[in-house]
Amino acid sequence: MATLVGLGKVIDLDRYTVLAFDIPGNGYSEEVDELIFNYQDWNLKDVGYAFAKAINTLNISTIDLALGGSIGGAVLWELIMVAPSLIKSIVPIAADWKSTLWLQACCHVQQTILENSDKPIETARQHAMTLYRSPAGINQKFEKDAGTVQAWLNYHGLALQERFTLPAYRHLNHLLSQFDVTNGSNDIESIAIKSKASIDIICINSDGFFLAEEDIATYERIKNKVPSSLNIIQSVHGHDAFLIEHDQLINILKRIVIKRVKLHLVSETKALA
């Protein structure tokens, strides 16, 4: 986010006011009282309701543009369902509006590791890193020093162990495992139309977690229903490419921000006139 948000950057803090919310139970505050132990009672729609309530508590009636990557992008889909008039534009990045069977399978393996490993966070993180990257990306990264791939996985496992708790990891994995903004109807068109938000999808051609083919299919379904665009990051790095391919992401977001914010300003000017 440091490459996107700041003075003179794509999200220019001289021009825009930025809100950022933690997903409840993610452990960022390091306060035990803020962890969620009854994680099975939660779903991603609850997070959408929590965000909408927080925005309402701040007496904010409209958000011009909302960005979110991975699970954060999935929350944006939930937000336009639970609060249809709140957001004018959403930009889900490397995300989806549902847990595919593939994603459910990945989360099930993660849960099994968390329940059975004597080093649950370390082991689950190592497994997750193989999902967040791609075979081509890992081969490219370590082709000159094959022995370091194990050290790289060990490093990420230990790093997450030091800054994450088991309840937080288990909770977020559960949220990913069973979300569906349509509540099983598969009618994403109606959700999009009701919200009236513009939807600019950013996906990654090599993403093995939130598959690009799913985002492409979603775009084909909504493109004639609401203002929308499909933007594809070309990369060998898999799901994590949105954290790696800074230049591509910045260029895509520049176009989106200029287009959407300009349209909102024109619309507001007409309304005032």
C-alpha cells in the first residue's frame, strides 16, 4: 500500500481522505480481547455489516472509491450487497465474490494443518505460500539457487508465527472458506444492479488462489449491467503479484481513479446545478 497511498501517489493524501479498517478478529491490535474464538459463528457478510456500521457511525454517507486486495476485495462485494448505496465505485483486486470449490479445498487443507500440526501457523503459512505464488514464479525465483526455496518457506512460516496468532489465522481462513455475496442464488447481476456502483475488477493471469477465469466470467456477466472494467496483471508470480507488480498495479489504478473520481465530480456538479 505504501506504493499506492501517500502524498503525490495514486491515492494522493493531498486530494483524498482515506479510511482503512481491520477485519474484526485479525489480531492486528495484539489485544487478546479483540480476537474471535467463536470463529464458526462468523462469515464475511458479518464483516461487511461491521464495516458499513463503522462508516455510518462516522457519519459518512458516501464512499467515492473502495479498494481491497484478496480477502479485502471479497469484503467489497459484501459491502455493495449489505449497503447498496454506500459506495460509488469498488475495485476488488485478486479477489472474488464467492468461495469456489477450489478455494474451499485450499482452506480445508489449511484448517487440517491448523488442527493437527505441532507448529500450526508455521506449517500452514508454508503451505499457503505455495498457493499465493505459482509454479513458474517459484521456479523463476529460485532457479539459480534451488536450495533456498526451503529456507524461503521456513522464513515466511517463522515470520508469520511472530506476528500472527492461531485464533486470528483460524478465523480468517474460515472467512475465506465459505463466502458468497449472492447467498447461493448465483445472481451476481442483481447485486451489481441494485448497488449501482461501478465495478473495476483487477485480476492476475497466473493467480492460483482467486482464479482469473472466475473474474473474467464475472465481468462478462456484469459488463452490460453496470459501469465496469476488467484489468489483468500479467505476471508469473501468482496471487501475490498484486503485491509484487507495483508498476502494473499503479498504472491500472491511475486509470481507474482518474476515470471514476472524475465521473463522480461531474455527476455531483450536475446534481448541484
